[in-house]
Amino acid sequence: MNKKYKEIIEKAKYCLHCKNKPCSKSCPLSNNIPEFIEHIKNGNIDEAYKVLSETTIFEPICGRICPHESQCEGSYVRGIKGQSVTIGKLEAFVGDYILDSNFKNNDICKSNGKKIAIIGSGPAGLAASYLLSNNGYIVDIYEKHSKLGGLLRYGIPEFRLDKKLLDNWLETFILNDNIRIYNNKELGKDFNIEDLKQKYDYIILAFGANISNKMNIPGEEKDFVYGGNELLEYKDMPDFTGKNVVVNGGGNVAIDSAREIKKLGAKNVIIVYRRSKIEMPAERKEIKEAEKEGIEFLFKTNILEILDNKIECIKTELIQKEGENRKAPVNIEGSEFSLDVDYIVMAIGSHPNTKVIDSLELKTNKWGYLEIDENYKTSDNKIYAVGDLTGARQTVAWAARSGFECAKQIINDTH
């Protein structure tokens, strides 16, 4: 037994194996966490994998990048009272073990003649592809980039998710004889939805919502202002070497953008966030890593205007407004100040591609997301939608859950 294996078993022993499983209830995929950890304690990693495989195929992925503190680990009994079990590390260990063991997916059914088109190959699209192809459906995946992975490849930096590991996982769990891949194919440019409706029994829209939101403040149109989502997706970055960069936002995209820019040689990287540190939606561990790497934080700060090589800011205070659960940031009059900047990155959330959404002629909600029913169907009975396109919570596990559930619905509808 090597040193890493011994350390993992010691981490597993910290689990109380609670009967009511609060950690599982807080997992978007409902993984049976106490059960798989119990098998690790007993040194049976194959059985641990069998337990996890009942609800997920994303073990090596989610084990690394899920926001465990706000999901499973945050609800752990020991996590509430003190330090929680490192569930993510245990899950990743099981996933890596399976990848290293030359695992083969032998559960694939012969073709049933039904054809499904999936547009987008992020976690939602891949989860649906896996379940449908295993059940005999011919699945054609249309991906606008040159490789599969969606957000996993083009939204999460290399330092958080190794792309060689991603390729290994795709080869092991996703690719099979019932799946055909069409890379460099973008909806609205290379094909349209009406063409697909003629060729397929059903269509699943899974192309995400990766257009950076704007603050709509003066100067935001300047050419040194970038969107965080686009920077991470397309890697079309300016030369940040020796530059002063401000990243506006408090989520994982803001942290990932800031860390990536710092690694590219920026002199100073400052994250501006209009609320306090404790209210940042980014993961605690990612915030700590950013701090270690020398990234500065300006909390309770709002940007008023973008000037040439300078931004005008103002301090905020958090006010509890009637009818709202979360305190709202309010500008403090007279607290204005300026910051010298070379580049600004907006990372304050994202939305779907409005032009593409409008071209689909499907019902949307007031926020511009595709409207779906409880079975993931859009206003067209032949078209389903999953993941961020529907306004779902923007994490890999929640997206994967929607993909699995959508696939199950299609299987039920066609049997």
C-alpha cells in the first residue's frame, strides 16, 4: 500500500457514516457518499466505484472542481461542527483509480434505431450522451470548438483541471460506438435547428450560457475591457506582462480569470467585489489560492465609470432591504476613489447567446433563458434543453444532473 493510498484511507476514516446522509442530500447528483467512503475505509476501491457509478460518471472531474464547501462537505455533520471529511479528494481518488485501471464500459446496448442530436459538449450534454448511448440511442454531438468538453475544457483553467485527465475521462466514459462527434460545428453558422428536426427523433440543447454580463456603466465599451467568460473560453488574451489588471466580480469566473492573468505575468491583479469577503460565491479554497498567489482584493467596492487607464470606484455598505434575503450593496456617498488600470475584466455573471436563442423561436423566461417544463421539454415537443441555458445553478454537478434527468425522460418517453 503506497503512501497516498494510506493517506486516503485515513481521510475516509474521518467519516461518521451518518444514517440520514446530509452530505448526499446536498450533492446535486445524490451520490451515496457515506457508502462509497465506507468501501474506501475497507480498502475496496472497486466497490466504492460501483456505489458512485449508480449516480455519476464525473468522479475524477467533480472530485476536483465541485464547490464541495457549499454542497456535500458544507452539510457534513463534522463540517458543521468543525472540519469536514474531504469528500472531493476521496471521490477524485476513486475516479483516478478507475481511469488508471484500464476500465472499459461494457454496458452499451445495441442501437435501438432512435437518433438524438445534442448541441454542446459540456457536462450537461456529456451526461445525456452517456446515458442515452448506453441505452442504445445513436447520439450525435455537435460542438462548436475543435474538441469535446465544453466548459470543462474551455471554461476551467488548466491549473484546476488537467486536460490530459479530461481526455482520458472522455475516452473512457463517453466515447463509444453509439456516439458520433461533429466538432467545429456551431448552431446558427454551420447548421440550424430546422435541419436537425428533419434528421433526429429528439434534440437536446446543451450549449451553455457563457456570454459575460455587463455593468452598463460609462466606458465599458473601451477596448481594454474584457469579459471573463470569453477570456477563459477562447484564450484570446492581450499581453498582460507587467500590467495592472482589475477583475470585477466575486464568483469562480472572477477568481479563475484573476489567477490565470497573474500566471501570465501581470504585475498587479486586483479583484473588486461590491459585497464582503464572506459573501463571495467563489469557493473558499480558490480564494485562498488567489491570496497565496499575490492577488489583491477590494471588498465593498463598486465601479462607477471606466476612463482611459483609470477606473472610478466607490465604497459600499450592505443594507438589509425589505423583502430580500440577501443584504444589498449601497454606494456610500463621498467615498469615491480611483484606480490606475491597464485592463479590466468583467466577471459578474453570464447569460446565453441572445442571437442564437432568438433564432430558435422557442419560449424564454423574463431573464432570457429557455423555458422548460418539469421534463426538460421546451415549447417544441421535439426539443429539450439542459444546463445553464435554462437558468439552472451554474456548477458542473447541477449541469450533469440536468443532463442525466433529461436523458431518463427521453428513455421513458420512447419506451
